[in-house]
Amino acid sequence: MKKKLKQVAELENQEQESDFSAISSKLDIKEPTKRKMKDVHRDFKEGNIILQPEFQRDFIWTKNKQAELIKSIWRGIPLPMFYFSVERNGKFEVIDGQQRLTTIFGYISSQLIKDRRIRDKLIKKIKIKDENKNNISRDDIIKRVLEDTNIYCVEIPEVGLNTNDKFEIFRSLNLGATPLKFQEIRNAIFQKEIPHLNKSLKSGAQKIERLTGMKNFRMTFEDLVLRFYIINEKGYDKRVSDQLKNNVELKNIFTEEKIKTINSKFNRFINYMNKVFGRKSFQTLSKIKENKRLPDNKWEKHAFSAKINQGLFHLFSYYIPKYSKHRLNKKSDKKIREEFVKLLKNSRFLNLITGSGTDSTKNIKKSSSLFEKLFLNVCFGDWYKIDKRNIPRELKTTMIENVPFCYLCYGKLKRIEHIENFSDIHGEHIKSFKEGNKSTYRNILLAHKKCNSEKSAKRLEDYRKQDKSILKRKKNKQNIKEYIRCLKEWNTYYPLHAYKKLVKYAKRDKKL
Ligand SMILES: [Zn+2]
């Protein structure tokens, strides 16, 4: 039992993220400079080098590895380059070389390493044999050699790099031995660029840690929390991993305000999972013996995989927040668990969420539909029939502020402070709601209530042909230019479904 609690987070079917490609542009980075280790060490002593920036991984080198490094320096093997990011305040943060510098500085003078946990891991004494097989155990000799070693430092200016550039730098630096996981790189970037997002990912990760009783390993849980955010903000019709890659967009979406709302959603989600599934949340059954029919669907009778299944995590993340508390509590927890066990035994479903290709758009569609049909509908009912299609007011307000026009007649919408009743402004889903295209910024257009009811269920193409509609558009022709401008800008943040079509129509209407 104890062992299980200490289990390190492990994800089933974590997709390959090696296909990452950021937009490449030429970066303005100077040639490396040659420096003596003792000079770098002096900088460190004077507080000008941040060895363990908050975003960096812990010190993870074993004593053996530390000894090996020092021996190799002793033997005169040149060290790979060190990378520093030059902060606005002139201080240097170590981007690459943290483990090596910690080892070296720690060996030269461990009292300078402030963090006790790190200090305890450092090697203090070292034995090296010289060419005559004599032990060299005099640390002062070894230290002197270390201090006289030349190293090459690359300085990357913090100014002038955008988020994706930095991401790319971290990524390419870490193609080597112990590559950083993507979330670790993201963390490094977010720390500076979107600190509020980082903070809330961290606190979310702790909640998953408590929920599952697993130990968060290399930011696996921060990655999951971010997935929850993205799925709830942008929907779950595409590969989540693709969306995780666009840091510029993430920065635009996850404003402090947004984080607050989405975070409380996340908290409710975790509480719910805890209540019903507890530690076994997001796990598949450990092994289903073939040819052996499992006795029943009693939760307690089954062993679980002890791994978080990413596919399950996505599905729960997407659907659970859609239900009202009332709906979620309609059936007993016991009954819900039994239905869930039943679902886990469905081999079609199982194949879709385990193994390769689980993150393909096609599989997401299939697994979602089985999840709805076999599990959600049975336990909580049809969510899109039950839960109103109301577009959250928050979404409408943001849209009004940015694109204050009725997309059907180009008439200007009231300013927020003048709106008495938000239901006068109707939000329209560009792609149908029923088909799983949800109320997200990408999928909403605003219209006058009146315009919208005139259009009713007609296709936009057909409605536009009506005299009434043409007349209105003609009347508001002078707004079209501004409407297109707003739409264009909005689209850079939230690429709208059917954007091209909307612009095409609007441009055509200019000639009315
Ligand atoms: Zn209108």
C-alpha cells in the first residue's frame, strides 16, 4: 500500500511531442565568450548568477555523476557550453549548465549554495588517481584545477525575444542527455511571461497530487492542469497537444481574470472526482483477463492501472464541468462507479483510449461519443439537451468589447454599460452546438435578438438573400469597414470558425 502512495506520476499513452515546431526566425545571439571558471564563480559569489532560477529543475545529479564531471575537468576535457539568460536587471540566469555549475560551485565552496536540500546532495570529497596511480585527495589541488578551467558562455538577452523564441531555445538546448519535458520548458517560459498561469498550474498540480496520491514527477501534473484549462476554454475536438504548443496564444487567452474563473472550475472538478473516484480517478483497469468474465461491476473488486490515463483525463475534464451539480448528484456515487467499470470493460472504448493514436482527431470523436453514450448519458443524462445553450455572459461581454457589431446586420451593439438585458444580444454558435462545438471564443458571434430570430434556423446563406436582411445591411454599410477591422484583430487572438467566409460576405456587402 505504502508503495502505491509513493508512486511517481506516470501517464499512459502520453503522446510524442517531438513534432514540435515553433516559428523559426533568426535570433540575435552573440558568439560565446571564453571565461575562467574562477571568474564565473566570483560572479556567483557576488550574487550576479542565479544558479537555481525558480523555473529550473531541481538539482538531480547523483554523487557519481558529480565525481565524473570533476574528474573529466581534472583530465582536461573541455566542458560543453554554458547558456545564460541575461535578465533586464543585468543578472544572469542559468539556462543550460545548471547541474554542472551547481556541482562545481558546490565542490569549490558548498557553503555558498543557499538551498540546504541541494547542499546535502553535493559531493564534498573526491579521490582522483594521477598517471602514476597515486591518489590525489588534496582538494585544494583539484579546486585550483577547476578554477583555472576555461569555459564558454553564451549569453542570451532577455530583451527582444518573444515567448516562442524562448521556448525554442530551451527546447534546442535540451535535445541532449536529460531533455526537459515540454511542461518543464513551458514552465520556464511561463515563469516570466505568464506568472499567474504558472502559479495556478502549480497549485492545480498539488491538487492532483493529493487526489491521486501519486508524486508529481517532472511537472506531469502541471501539464494535466494546463490540458484541463485548454479543453475547457477551447473545446475538445482537436488534439490537445497541438494547442499546448502555441505559447503566444496561451498567453493571450489565459489572462488573470480568465485564470480565476477557470481555476474555480478546476477545483470543483477535482472535488467531484475525489468524491466519486478518489485515488483511482482517471485510471483504467489494471488488466482484464481474457476469456475470464469478470464477476460484476463492483468497483472494489477491480484492480486499477495505477497510472493516469490521459484520454480519460481529457474526457472527464471536458464533460464533467458541463453538468450542473444537481445532475452530477442524481445517481449515487456507487452506481456511477459501477457504470464506469462497465465502460472500462468495453473493449472498443478501451482501444480508443489506450495504445497509439489516442490523440488523433478521429479517435477523440469516437471515444467522446462512446463516453457520452455508454457512461455519461446513463449516469447524468444528455448534457446538451439538459444544460442550457446559454452563452455565458462573460463571453458575450468580452466579445462586445472587441467586436461590437451584429454579424447579421452590421448594426452597432450597445456599449456594455448601456445594456440592460443581456438577452437582447444573442450569441450565435458558428458551428452547431449539438455537434460538440461549444461556447468558446472561437465559435461565437453576436447578433441583435431581433436579427437572430429573423434568421432563426435558416442557414446564413439563405437568410442573407432575404430582402429584410439586405435592407438592414445596406443601411449599416458604413460600419462594415470597422466590423472587418475588429473581426480581423479578434481573429488573431481567437481564430474564428468560418472567419474567411464572414470577411468575404462583409467585403461583398460594402458594394451594396
Ligand atoms: Zn442586427
